[in-house]
Amino acid sequence: MKILAISDVHNDRHFMQKMAQKGADEKVDLVILAGDIFDEDQFKEGMIGPFKKMGLEVAVVPGNHEGMAEINAMVDAYQVKNLHGYSLKFGDVGIFGCGYGDVGLHTLNEEQFFQTLKQSHNSIKDCKKKLMVTHVQPNDSIISMKIPGWGSSGVRKAIEEFKPDVHICGHIHETHGIEELIGSTKVINVGKTGKIIEF
């Protein structure tokens, strides 16, 4: 399975057109948008359409800049898959997620991050391979720049307990593109880079 993962686009329609072309050229099975697609609850045309025109499937979690109203609008208009508290199966690959941030307009507390991930993980727990998707990054990580108070302890707890093969996140622009290992899990801040992930 091949995935194109992106986050923190913040209404950049030109970038999304480039990513749609990349997804088509790479023949990806799924595009995952890991939050902050829009800015401050502003649903903009041209952010999802380019992917659908290329015949690409899209799954999303909300960031701290969009709420469930914007996610539901994308579901209704473009049939994207909502991963916030839900999961998807592609063969032996299970994908589960939780959106929102730890600061900004749309936030969760640490227990809510963990419980949402636990709920979404339950239906794919027997999958051979697992991908966890969040917007916020785990705390005490290189991706969170090891700054006290940055990142989510709830997300980190989910990594340690559910042991996904890969965890993708965004949120911290300064570490876009950085990868690290937490236990056996490869954690990637996909950011505005257009990261290809293969299982």
C-alpha cells in the first residue's frame, strides 16, 4: 500500500494541486491530510477537489484550525473519509486516527487524545500493519523539539500502548519532514512536504 501524507497546508491551493499531481504520478492508494488544511474554520474550494479529479481517495483528521463542521463538509462534498475516532482497513493495513490540537481553536485534553485513539484502534487492532494519524505530535520527542509542554502525552501513550508501525503527525512547522523512532514506531512529522509512505 502506498500513501501520500500531508499536513499544515493552511489554504494553499497551488500546493494541493501539486500534491494531487504527485499522488497521481506515484499511483498512491490513499491521500491522508493530517489537519490544518484550512485556516480558522474557513472552508475553501480547491483544497480537496484536485485529488478527487485525479481519482484519489482522501482521508482526513481535523487540526487545531478546523472543526468537525469543516470535516463534515468535506465528507458531504467530496466523500472523504473522516479518521477522527474512526479507522480504515486496506488489506492487512489498519489506519486509525485522532484530530485536533493542544493549542488554538480546536483542542482536546490528554485523556481525550488517548481515548479517541483507543476507540479508533479497537476495530483494527488485529491488523498485521498499523498506521496512526494525529495532528498533534507526541511529547518528549525530537519532533516536539524536546520543549517541555510541547506535544501530547496522550498521543505518546497511544504510541507506546498500541505500537503502530508508523505514526504521522504535523502541527509543529519547525520540524516538518523530521522522522524519529519511539520504541518500534517510526514517527513522521509529514507537514507540508508530501511524504510518501509504503507498507
